[in-house]
Amino acid sequence: MRIAVATRDGATVTSHGGRARRFLVYEAEAGSEPVLVETLELGEAQALHHHGDGAPHPIDSVKALVAGTSGQGFVNHLRRRGIEPVLTAQTDPVQAIRDWFAGTLKPAALPEHPHEHHDVPDDHHHHDHRHGHHGGRHA
């Protein structure tokens, strides 16, 4: 399965995947080592935060997207595209993927400034920010 990891520097997982413009794309399966197969470099208008649900996007080829903290709007956007959001405090991309498959992924920390997620009602801030592993669907 193809898994994208949001990154700024090409080496670590970045927070707020909706604003990320660079993604490391891995081919990975449970029990095998993730293999980097592509780096996606997006223009500013292609950042998922600005991209509508109805239009095709280069990230559509992945089944899961790993990022640090992100708002509920981003999580919902990914789910509407059929992409599983994986939010984590783990900064190593390969270790994040390994841990996700193993069900031991370190959950994302709450954002320092939750008010930055204007599209998220306050009662939803705590939910998806803490879950990096969603139900074990990794086959």
C-alpha cells in the first residue's frame, strides 16, 4: 500500500498536513520495511488545505497519510478522499509507518494554538489529535 508522510525537510514528519507541500511516499505492508518510492512536491495552490474535495489531487494515490497535528477539517477531507489520516508525534517517517502497522504509534500532541483550526468545533479538538492509529485497517 502507498503511504504518504507530510514533511518540510524531506527527513522528518511535519505537523499540519493540510498545509504541507512536500510528501514522502512509501510502499509498505505489515511485516515489511517501508520503501521510499516517490517525493511529491506540490505548488502552494495544491496544498490540501486549499484544494477542494471534488478535484483530483496527486495525493489520491495513497491509502494513508502520516502527519503531526492537524485539524478535524483536514481529517475529514482525507476521509472523503478515501485516505486514512494517521496523526502522530513520531518524527521519523519510517518508524511512524512501522509503528502504525504494529498498532504502537505515538499519538499526536494537541496543537499549541487550537484556535488556529477555525473549522473545528471545540468539542472535536481532543478526538483525532490523539489518535494516530485508527482501527487496525492495514491489510
